[in-house]
Amino acid sequence: MVRTIKQMKRIAMLLAAVGLLPPVGSLAQTPSQDTTALGLNQAIEYGIKNAVSTRDAQRIIASAEQRKREAISRGYPQVSAEVGYTNFLSLPISLIPSEFTGAPPGGEPLEVQFGTPHNVSAKAEVSQLVIDGAYFLGVKATRMLVNVEVERTKLSEIDLRHNITQSYYSGLIANLQVASVKRNLDLVKKLAGETRAYLDAGFVEEIEADRLDRAVAELGISLNSALRDQSLSYDMLRYYMNMDLNQPIRLTDRLDSLLLTDALSGQEGFAPENRQEYKLLLLQEETNEMNVRYNRNLFLPTLTAFASYEQQAQRQSFDFFDSDQPWFEIAVVGFNLNIPIFDGFYKRSLLEQAQLQLEGVLLQQESVGMALQLEVSRARSNYLSTADRLVSLQQSRDLAEKIYNITQIKYREGVGSSLELNTALQDFQNAEDQYIAGMYQLLIARTDLKKALGKYPTNDPR
């Protein structure tokens, strides 16, 4: 095993040995039947299921699916029906030469009315796209658009997993801080009680008892502050999970187990393709290539077949439901061949725009690839530095605890003062606070490195 993983094991063993780990599920509030028990994975699953971003992702994907159906619908037979009724309140008048009636030429034109007052037509028409190279590429592009939206929504899921994981760690660290202060407070309360008994017996001066009472008061203030931090950590976790902020929760995972779960050596390999951001750019490259081909095919002819059937009726009165009266049929079939010749360079402009967009995606890939490599290097350096620093903080904490224990023994044996005991206690509490803070920084650095390496899994939101 590499150095960093060994450090994780030593830290986990130390936590268990010194009793810093609180009992599983210990919280600021008393557990009840209404308390929700959460492991880290359960918190992540709850957040993914209930987060607003998840529901919005489903909405975006559903919209993309409808755009795909919209594009496909152009290739289906287009069927329409039309019914029309016209009532000529005054029939139009046409002028015809008088000689049409046998009169001499040059006479006044005759006014003639053609048609009937009541006219009805019923028509059904079917058209079918036969040849259109752009259509098939357009359908394929909209299918790829759905995949792009799916991959895009995974980015928000990764951020959500990252935030929930960090908030869960923050809650466990807050538990650890509360347990640390409570343990020291109980020890000092016990010493203060013993000292008061010695004072009553006349073995120590009152100042010795007063110093310990002051230490108890200061630790009480520290405990209240730690409990508030714990409450805030839980609120932050509930916020990212989109859970009611008043819902009691209980964290069931133990810090020592999480320290050893998915431990990183800090030397893991990386390729930009591991990151969701880069995967999305690769998919966008395919989509833009498809868009270029689509715009090229707009220069090709399109062929459409059509057929229509119509019946018409002309009546002097509104008697269209009289089956004895005639209806006149019209049936038509044909093809329309549309050959683009010149459109003022409109399609040429669309094609050049598509090509420029493709070049932009390729440039983004180059830039993002370098940025992701830099992010991994920064996260890896921070993780290794934080792990090394935690070892130093652990050694300082162990030394401060040793001095504090020796000072307690000396004080009980009457060869030490309460001032020395208070100083040793403060040094030990400070060292432990720094160690706990260093542990939190290591956990955060690990989650940052996991995210940078692309090790957060995602679900398909469809």
C-alpha cells in the first residue's frame, strides 16, 4: 500500500483508540421514531431522487424527446381534410359580348350571373416526403441532441453528489468535535469535583478550584459552539438533499470506515475522457459534425408525393343533405420536385456557421482538456499535502494528550498545579481541534480529487 492509504489506516485506528468516535447515530437531537437514519450512500440517493435539479433534468430531457418527435414527424404521411361552405348573397356578374347571344356586333355587353348561391366542398389530401437527404440527418441529429441533454444533466448530478458527500463529512466531523469537547468537559468536571472536595478538606487553596471551574465554563462555551456547528452542518446536508430542514436526521456511517473506503493513493492516472465535461464536448463534436452534413444536404433536391380527393356541390338552395342531388368529384395525384437554384447564399451562410461552431467545439476540447489536467494536478497536490500535514497534526495531538495525561497525574498526586493543568488542557484541546480540522480538510481534499479524476458515478436520468 502507498503512503497515503497507510496514513488513512493509522488515522482510523487512532480515532477508535482515543475514543473520539461517538456512538453510531449520536446527534445533537435525541433520536426518535421520526428521525431519518442516513448513511452516505442513502443521503446521495435521497438527494438525487428529490433534488430540484433532478426534476429539472427530467423536464429538459422530455423537451428534447419532443423535439426529436417533431423532427421525425416530417417523414410521416401528412394527412389533412378540409370542408368549405360559401354562400353568395349576391352572385358575381360577368360581362359578355352581345354577339354571343346573336345580336349585332358592337352592342352593349350583356350582364350575366354564373354559379349558384350555395356551394360546399369536402377535400382530403395526403402528402409523403419521398427524398430529402437533410431530413434523415436532421432526425439523427435530434436523437443525438437527446443524448447531449442526458450527458449535460449528469454534470449537475455530479455536483450534487459532491456537495452531499462534503456535507455528510462535515456532519461527521461536527459529531467528532462535539464528542471531543464533551469528553474533555467530563474529565475537567470530575477533576473540579475532586478539587472542591480537597478544598473542603483543607488540602488545596481555593484558587485551584476556581481555575478548574473556569475551565469547565470555557469548555461549556466550546460545547455550545460545537453543537451549533453540528446543527448548521445538518442543515446544509438537508439543504443539498432537498429535505425538510426541520426533519431530524441521524448519520449512521462511521468516520473511520469512510476514511478507508475508496481511499486514494494520490497517484491515480487520469485522462480527460474520464470527466463528464469532456465527454459532453466529444458528444457535441459529433452533433456539430452532423449539423455540418445536414446543412450540406440542404443543397440537394427534395421529392414529395401527394394525392387529394374532393367532392363539390352547387345548389340554388341549402339542400346538401338531399341524396338525390349530385356531388361532383375531383381526384388528383402527383409529385413535387423542389430543386434549389439560388437563395441569396442563405444556405451557404448556414453551412459556414455550422463549420465555425464545429471548430469552436474542437478549440473548447483543447482548452478544457488542459484545464482538467491542471485541476487534477492541483487537487492531487492539495490531497497529498493535506495528508502529510495531518500526520504532523496527529503527532502534535498525541504529544499534547501525553502531556495532559501526565499533568493530570501530577495534579492528583499533589505535585502539580491547576494552572499547569489548565495550560495542558488548553494545549490539548487546541491540538485536537487542529487535528479534527485537518481531518476535515483531508476528506474535502479527497472528494475534490475524486471529482477531478472523474470517479463520481452517475445514473441515466431518463
